[in-house]
Amino acid sequence: MRGILPKTQAIQRVVPAPKKYVRVVTDSTACIPHTAETGYGPAIVPLTVITPHGPLFDGSEIAVEESIDRLKQGEALSTSQPSPEAFAVAFHFAADVSAIVAILLSSELSGTYAGGVAASRRITIPVTVIDSRTTAMGLGYAALEAGECAAAGRSAEHVADRAREVAATAKVRFLVDSLQHLRRGGRISPGTAAIGSALGVRPILEMHDGRIELAQKVRTRNAAIDRLVSLAVHDAETMTRPAIAVHHFGASDRLDKLVSKLEAAFGKPPLVSELSAVLGSHVGPGALATVVVDLGHHVH
């Protein structure tokens, strides 16, 4: 039987080495629902909710419903960026990972981006850390699209460029019942808080250049929902391939109305997910949000 390789050697010759891939990382404020995740979804770094009894990881140790209940009971919740250990878990890589692309919450709202940069310097493979300048599914869509590119075997540069491209188009707006949580957490300016807290006003907030700003003031909840829809429609009309998401935080009574109006306007239902416990701690119970991004003509 000369010339025939031993079985183990034959296998080594006919089975190619595993192809290295790019790992995509994001954080828990991306609010990616399980229904939108793929088998190649991004790794999630949890931010922390600080309670009177100690810190809890967003999502794994404190669920959305628990954070809503705590806030309704008057408990003061604050938040913190991911710990170095949390980044270490997400940045842990196997032999088949060639690089990491991390797209994270706006640096204007959190130290998460700075923490990601610091953590990236502690590992030996290339890491690109991106300040998304947005949050919620504005960040989530960017991470999902980056993950699709990574799954297609694209380079780290291509994956990072795709994440930046989608995040830059994000239009994120929040309808809140009260500005007290954002004011207490320092996420809005005192002037914005004063204007938005006028009696009988329902403030619509938006992400602008990485910060939360007052976009419009509406008198009633119904009018505010209509305004969210009209703004989303206007945004979508300027885009090539818009994707729409809706978030809620203890606002199930109004969620169906917003979803049905958006479905009627766009001819398909929006993606729906709860705001994370961290984001909800800042906007408070009763919040609704819309996100519109442009997926464009990109081919993974």
C-alpha cells in the first residue's frame, strides 16, 4: 500500500484550516432583541445599574421589568460604564479570531467608549473601537450590520467602516413622561430640562451629535405619538433603504398604537424591543422611542 497516507495525515490535507474571522462587540445599550440576533451576532458588553443595594449587570442581573418596578417605587438608580472585567470577557478571543471591532455607546453619554479603548490596549490582536455617537438600535443596527459583514469574511477595516456608515445615519428619538431621570443623571443640560419640564408639555428628545437634546414639545401623548411617526416618515423619505425600530420602557399601553401607526405608514411592522435597564433608568417608565437608520445598497 505504498503511497497511501495514514488516515490522520490524509485528513490534515483535505480539511482546510479554519478561516479566521472578525469578532464584533457592542454594549447592552444597543437593545438588540433576540429575534434580530443571528448566529454570528455581536458579543454584548453589559453596562451596570447601580442600586441602593449594589451594582447589577444590565440584562443578566437586572431585567427590564425589575428596573421599571424599582423606579416606580421611587428607588434611585444610576448607571456605570462596563468594568474592565466585562470588556475582558467580550474581548477574549479564540485562535480563529483575527481582529475585534467594537462599536459602542456615544462617548457624550458614557465612559464606555473610553473603557473599550483602554481594554483594547491589553490584548495582542488588533482591536478597533468605534464611538457610535448614538445608542439604542441606532447602535444595534450598526452592530448587526457589522456582524453580517464579519460573517461574510470581510476584513476588519470593512467591518468597522460598515458600522460607522450605519451609525452615522441613525435618527433616534425618545418620548418621555418626565425629564427628572435624565436631569438627575446629567444626560441633559439644565436649560433643556427647564424648557422640557414646562407644565403640560410632552418633550420629544433626540440624539444629536452624540448628545440628547430637546427636539420638540407636544401637548398631549397622542399628539406626541403622531409626531414621532411623522418624524420617522420624514427621516425614511431621505434614505435609500430605511430600517425602523421601536423601543419602550413600561409603556405597553401606548406601544401598540405607535407600532400600528408605523406599520400603516411603512407597510410593514417595525422591529420592537424594550429599552435596556440602563437606558430605561435614564429616561424613566413610560418612555417610547423610534429609531430609523439607512441600510443603503451595501452588499456584505
